[in-house]
Amino acid sequence: MSTAKSESTPVKFLGIQSYTEGYATQEYYHGEVLKRALPGCILALEHSSVFTLGKHADPGLILISAKKMLEEGIDCVKTDRGGEVTAHMPGQLVIYPILPLVELRIQPRAYVNKLMRAVIDTLSLWGIESRCDSEHPGVWVGSNKICAVGVRIRERVSMHGIALNVNNSLQLFEQIIPCGIRDRGVTSMTMELGRVIDMKKLSYELLRRLGLGLGIQLDLQDPSAAIDSTLQDSQLSVKVF
């Protein structure tokens, strides 16, 4: 049987999904990787408007009421990743690698660093200078976060990943204290460059660098193909409130 390193890892372009739909998709592919039906899988998608909290996050970091969230159509999800509260919305590129890190011989800290390095290298292609921060996770442009990172490794297979602000409005971030950091802001590629970014091109460039950094061969299919709808009726294991 081929090892995870020698097989091509599929990439699934899922379009816009709610957070709970996206989590169900992660759960499905996590199971497929665990039983070795796949060598790994990478999900690329956008989420509808949602606040998500890590498993130990402080709900007080959300600055608006549940009633206001309902009125504005914002979901709120308690999930099992690390980190505090963040926001997702259309126009933000979300990448969830579902990978057997032990088989790939990648330590957790090195894995997170590789995720952030792929983002930094990709942003440089668009002329955006970014960096990691020794105190705060994620990728930063000056004192503003442009990409959040939050992972969980369950049964030696990774879940969750990165959320890069591309063309999205930053309004939702004004209604939370992003990642619990009170003295810094957020930005996006559009905010930095003053123009709309080609999401398809960006996705390809980021995924290509992610594959190189992780040492895996990606099966990059055309993201304009039909949306993967295998899991629309999957059961969810996150708390929604």
C-alpha cells in the first residue's frame, strides 16, 4: 500500500458553506483519513457570517447580544479548535487541511509554522509584506492581523486551519475582540491593495505553496467545478447557540 507521502492529496473546493456544514465536511474527511481511505484532504471554502469560539474561549469577547446576532443573520458556534473568538464571512478564504501528521513526520508546532509560512509567501506575490508574531498566532501586516490560524490534532490527524482575509468586509470584526487581542486590528488584502483580488488565483497560489511546504503532492482540481455536496445531511458535533 502506498504511503501518505506518495499518494496525491485531493483538494475540495466547497464554495460558501455555513460553519456547521464546513465542520461536518471536516468530520467526514477526518474519518476517511483515519481509516486510510484517503492519504489526506484539503478543504478550501468560504463561510457565511459567523463568530466561532475556541474550546476555552471567553464568550465575553463577543460585543453584541444574541438578539442582535439573530437580527443580522450572524451564527455563533462553539467549536473544538484552540484559540479565542474570530469571525468568518464571504470573501475570506478558509483552508482546512485534514492530514495524518505523524505519517508525514510533521510535528504540531512545525505544522502551524508551515501554514503561516505558506500565507506569508503567497502574500508576497501580491506585494504585501507580512510576518509572524512571537506573542500572537496568525499572520500580521504591521499591527493588523490578515490571517488567523487555529488547529486541532485529533487522533494524529489535523483539523481546522487558516482564514485569510481577502475581499471580505471587516465589519464583523468590529463586533468582537478578535482572538482576545485588544490593542491590535485586522486588515485584508483588499484593504492593503485597494482592489478586489482574484480568489481563484489566490487559492491556487496558496495551496501550491502549502503543498510544497508540507511535502505533499496536491491534486488541484478546477475550483469552478461542481460543489462537493456529499455531506449536506451529515450530523454535526459542534454546539450552536
